[in-house]
Amino acid sequence: MTPVFEFADVWFRHNGQSDCALCGLTVSIPSGEKIAVVGRNGSGKSTLFLHCNGLYRPQQGQIRFNGEPLSYTRAGLRQLRQRVGIVFQNPDDQLFSASVAQDISFGPLNLGLSQAETTRRVQQAAELCAITHLLDRPTHALSGGEKARAAMAGVLAMEPSVVLADELLSAIDPWARLDIFEILQTLHDHGTTILLATHDLSVVRYWATHVIVLQRGTVAFSGTPQQLLRNPSLLEATELSKIWWTVELD
Amino acid sequence: MLIDRYAYGNRLRHTEPALKAGIALTVLTLCLALDHPWASLWALGWMSLLTVAVARIPARVFGRILFGESTFLALATVGIAVTLTVATPPDATLWRWHVGSLWIFGTAEGLSAALRTVSRALGAVSAMNFLALTTPLVDLLALLRRWHVPGALIDITAMVYRATFLLLDNLHRMRTAQECRLGYVTARNSMHSAALLGGNLFMKTFQQGRRLQYALDARGFDGELRVLPAKYRSNPGLALWGVGGVMAMLGMWRIPV
């Protein structure tokens, strides 16, 4: 099966910074998997995601989406963003509209969909994220977990085939995390590829079907969770041995 | 924050905003155009009744907001009612004080003009209070869009509205963090902490703005914030109240002052 994304020797440096955020990153991201992207702060997880959505453009190297090089024209980006949705770490960065329903409707309307189809999608995404009772509420009056689900609904309403969730779980309680995992599982059951940036090895152990470990802007490992967690030298090399006690192996 | 909370939780929340805005703007215009104290006082009473009895905004809340506005108005109209001069005042004054070389006095005309101004302004602000307390900004923006107000202006207002809450949230968290580390125990370090807070708040807001831009772009933003229009209910009862109130206001206008 063609990988959903292929990064070939991608380099990226943020403005005014001497260190590279992505330093010759090369990786194939398999399609239809639940992928955990693991790495310390500053390892390049968010930068990788922003490249996947075309928000950042590689300064060197190439990115392919479903076998085709990314196009950075207006039409190309529109097509890419229709198929690749990104949920940001802090939902407050994403929720801009005064009411939840209006915020969710933003993406579908930008795709040029009719009001009737947009309304259907808003309702469908809200049902999937269990926020139908919040549709009329102002976004600033939501709890952290509700904001995360509203932000997720805003992306899902665009019906993307790939969902990138950037450390979405880091600021919400375990109950809200369960809700998010339920949503992600439903998406996966429908064939959506999911990339979840996380620091939590239990996500790698119990949720992911594929794991990518980033280290200083490069890929230190890409493979199955079993391959990673049963390989002590690999855990040592990727510094995950320091936190691997957080999960139990069979 | 207070106004916003009640705007989302009152009995007229789902009523067509054009009707509420129509009533409020008509009353506002009549208060300004008629310039008649009885008509203005009628508007004040009528708008208060609509807000408290019909929309079910607690009288305490409405009173608190009106009190704040009245205080501001009273201070602003002191200049109309009271005259300060070094020259000897005319004979026809209601009262006069001689303080050093200054004369402070009030005349019947000045008092009458001040009362007219206060009643006129209170009638007008009560109409605006009615609109603000019963209609969330999101509905007002949708209404402005229907009235063909330029999209960019509406988008900026929507973003400022959202950013206000984010800014207040950041401000609260940063100030709490400073207080936890004794940032406001003396006047001197309070000033220092406040200055640091201001600078950091600006940087944080700037960074948040950039992340918001990414989030908008990721969902296909092309320069216009398109969102679904909300659905509202018609309210013939309120429309009747509106027509009746305006007729009564015009009737008051006939009363000689």
C-alpha cells in the first residue's frame, strides 16, 4: 500500500534559530494506521505535523502525499487541507468563533459546501464527538475536555482521510482522554489514518499500531510498538528507556 | 463577562435578533430625536420591564449595570447643571457659593437641561442594555452580516470578541502565577510585576495570534471567516410589545413639558 506521507531528507529551520527543527528527516508514514509520534519537547513533532498540512514548507527535501509531491499552490493546499486535518495542542488556538456550531461549520463552508450539507456535517461531527448539547454554547464557556472535542469536531466536519492530533491529550483529564480515544477509534474503524503526537508511552503500548520516534529533528525509529518496546538497546538509543517503566510489557 | 453570560441565558435568546435590534434602535432614535423627558423616562421604564420581566434578566443585574451607567452620566452632566465663574452670577440662580474669587452656582435652565440630558441618555442606554443583555454578540454579528455590513469589519469584531476572553484568561493565569511568588506584596514590586505582566501578555497574545492563523489556514481560510447563520424564532408577542411601546412613547411626546 502506498504510504500516506513520504518525507525524503526534509530540512526546516525556524526563523532566527540556528538549530534545525527537522534535520534531514526521512520517513514513510503508512496509510490506515494508528500512529503514535513520540519524542521529547523540541524533537520536531509539531513541525512535522505542520509540514503534513502544508502550513510549513520544507527548506530542503521533498514531501509526498499518497505518492504525489505536495503542491503549494492555492488549489493544491486547499485539496491537501481537505484531506489532512490537524487538531492543535491547545484548543484555544483553534476555536475562533463565538459559538461551537459556527466554529465547526467554518471548515466545510471553506470547502465550498452548501449550507444544507454543512449543517449535516456539523451535526454528524458533533454527534461523533458527543457535543450536540454544546452546539449553541459560546466557545469560551467550555471546559478543557469540551474544547478539545469541539476542536476535534471542527476538523472532522471536513471529513479528512488523515487526522493529525498534536499532543491533544496533554492538557485534558483521563475521562476526557477516553472520550478522545473513542472518537479516534471510530475514525480508525472508518479507515482514517491517525497520527497522534504524544509523550505517553502507554499510548504507544496500548493504542498505536505504528510508532515513529523523533529525536532532534530526525527519525530515530519507525515501526511497530512491539519492535520498539521489546528492543532494550533501541529504547536506550531513543532515550525512551528513561520513561518506559510507565508501561507494562506482557 | 456578566453581560455575555446573560445574553446566552435569557428568555429572548432565540428570538429573531432583527426584532430585538429593531425595538432597541427605534427607542434609541426616538429618545434622541424627541428629546422629551417623559418620553425618555417612559423608554427607561419600558425597556427595563422588557429586560427584567420578559427576558427574565435578574433585576439586580439590570440595576447594577444601569447604576454604573447612571453614575457616569451624573458625573458627566454636572458640568451642565453647575456653572463655575469668576464673574458675579446673574440674580436668577437657584443657589450660589462664593469660594475665594470663584462663584459656583446653578440656574433653573441649567438644572432643566441636565435633567433632560440625563433622562434622554438613560432612555437611550436602557434600550442598548436591553439589546446587549438579550442578544449575544454572535447573533448581532450575524444580523450585521444580513444587513450587508462589510465582512472584514464583522470578522475583526468576531476575532476581537474571542481574543478578549483569551486575553482575560491569560491575564488571570499570569497574575495568579505572579501572586503565588509574592509579586504584589509591596507597591514597588507590584509596579514591576505589572510591567512584566503587560510585556509578557503582549508576547503571549502575539504568539497565540500566530497559532490561530495556522489553525485557520489548516481549515482552508482564504480571507473570509465563513460560518453558518444561526436559526431564530419569531416572537409576535414581543413585536406587539414593541409597537405598543413605541406608540406610547409617541403619546408621551404630546405631553407638554
